[in-house]
Amino acid sequence: MTRKMAPVDEQLFVLMSGVDYGDPQLRERFAGELRALLEQDRPLRVYLGIDPTATSLTLGHTVPLRKLQQFQSFGHHCIFLIGDYTALIGDPSDKNKLRPMLTEDEIRRNEASYFEQAGRILDPEQTELRHNSEWLGALKFPDVISLMAKFTAAEMLRRENFRKRFEDGDPIYLHEFLYALMQGYDAYALECDVQVGGTEQLFNLMAGRKIQEDAGQRPHVPVTMPILVGLDGKERMSKSKGNFIGVDESPGEQYGKAMSIPDEVVMDYFLLATNVPREDLDGLREQLIEDPMGTKKLLARTIVAEFHGDDAASAAEAEFERTVQRKELPEDMPSVRIDGERPLIDVIVEHGLAPSKREARRLFQQGAVHVDGAAAELDASATPGTVVQVGKRRWLRLE
């Protein structure tokens, strides 16, 4: 039995919420195209591609994922594409310099858990998983030449990041031009009706429309979402910058990081990084003015609950209030036995309180490492019977 689709106006209200093209006229145009597709009263083919450039997803990745989930909730056919071939280049869309090229082994290692993490937002049973190596790997050199013949160097250099590099005299490598063409070819290969992406990828999505139209397909509708800023409230959320909330992080880590978000971007997080009903946003905006701390706690609880459940969110909040607000020791602090005198920095790295010695040194220099409540020096030794705190949320009892 064919599922009856929701009313077009209801779908359009939800599916266009948070969408940004940087141009009101472009928004009106694509909203009209999406309406026309929805009026066909059929499941649309909607896809999102993510390149496996790191081992795990961040809350920033979930912005377009949540938009894809909204399409899925209305009964549309959703495709999660792992860009294992586009990752060989790396998307230059928001970069002002060459991205380092990944090896095939690095890409395979990075993508190992991507679909499982995406499945925390999407319904895995209702999601088609694809890799763009399926078709890009089958292209022969004449195919690539034919694809390149559809675009000019002038078109590429009109892109803001390429234009800036060109004007600054910074090198632009030819293989970087191929990225937009490869992503555009994905849209053609998948015969998609809609492609979800970030605002910085609009050029790539428009390239897909051009390739589809040239091949006789109806060009897809781009649905682009703003970039989620990181915990500093300024730069894009990124694992390399350390300003991220990880999809696979613990409830306590997610909650504590969410509480460090500046007040001025809290509403951006509600809109882009949670599933709160769109009609609740105006009320939350007023609540943020009247009770910033309470609203931020609601955001942190919401983020944790959506990944780990309500009980985990409540426990994370209680732990935050106990350890950060009331400065008490956590109830379930891990402990480790120390045999002999050892540098404290080695113990911190060995037991996961810092990911590397380089990061641990930075934490010492920032005064973020404490022993029994007092700031520790970089050359401090690990002493049995003490409690080590790194940042606001990482603890270790030495025995």
C-alpha cells in the first residue's frame, strides 16, 4: 500500500526551515522548485554526501544529516553517500589553502563507523548507503575529459576561495577543480531529486544541476544548510580545531561542551543541531533572554538526550551541577594505581585525559591541569593519593 504523503505546505515549512542560500531570490526560486516536486505526491530521491576525512562525526556533520532525516520522516527515499573518492581530493569549498590528500587506507579507516554514527539520526533500515567510488572509480580518462569540458577555468576562479588564493598568489592545483565535478557527477549517478549540503557547497551542487541537465535529467533542488560554528562561537566546528562536540562522545563530555557555547549562538544550535519542533523556536528565543543559564541547560540536555537518551541527559546534568557549579568531586571518578615516580603528563596522556603530549602541554600552559585543586606545573610528578583534574570534565584519582 502506497504511503500518503503529508500536505505540501506542512512539508515545505519543515524542509525549508534553517535553509540558507545567501540570496533571498535564490531561496524563493528553489522553494518553488521543491514545492513543484512535493506536489508530485511521491517519495523524492534525496541524498547527502559526507567525505570520511576524520574517524568520527561532529555535531557540525549532523546539521545536514538532520535535514536529511526530516525528508525521511515525511517518507522520502534518503541516500547516505560516503565520498570515499571525493575524499581523495578533499572539498576545497571553505578552504583558503590546499587540503592534505588522504590515502585509501586512511579513508577506509575513517569511514569504518560513519554509517553507524549517522544511524543515530537517520533510520538505518530506511536509508540507502552508497559510496561514490562505485561510479567515479569506473570512469575512464575520456569520461573525465568530457566532464571537464562542461566547465571553464573562469567559472572555477569565480569561487570566492579560489579567487582569493589566486589574487594572493597562492597555488591552486588542477585536481582541486575536479572536486565540484565529482560531486556534481554523484547527483547524476544517483538520479537525485534533492541534494542536501552546506551553504559553502552551493557551487558544487549547482555543478550537479548542470551535469544532470546536460544528460537529460531534471536538475535536482539544492537544500543548503548554514555552517555550525564551534564551541568558540566563531570558527566552523572542526575536530582539527578542537572546538567540537563529537557524535560518539560520552554524555558528560557532550553536556559539558554544550554548556561552554557562547549565549549568542545558542539559538543557532537549537535550530541547526537539535530536533526541537520548529514552532518552539520563538519561545526559546524569548526564554534565552529571560533565563540564559536555564535555556543553555535545556540545549545541553536536548543534545545529550538525542544521542544517549533522557536518563543519560539527566545524569550528565546532575554531574555538571555537582562538579562544575558546586565544585564537588564526581561520584564515578576513574582511578589508577601509580607505581614509582612518573611525570604527570605521561599519566594524563596514557589514561586519556589528553589525546597527545602536545595537547597535554597546551593544557598545562593554559593552567587547565589541577592536582587537588591547585594548578600543576608542566614538570609535575604523579603522586599517589591525589586527584587530577584536566579541564572542567576530566578527572583521575591516583592511588
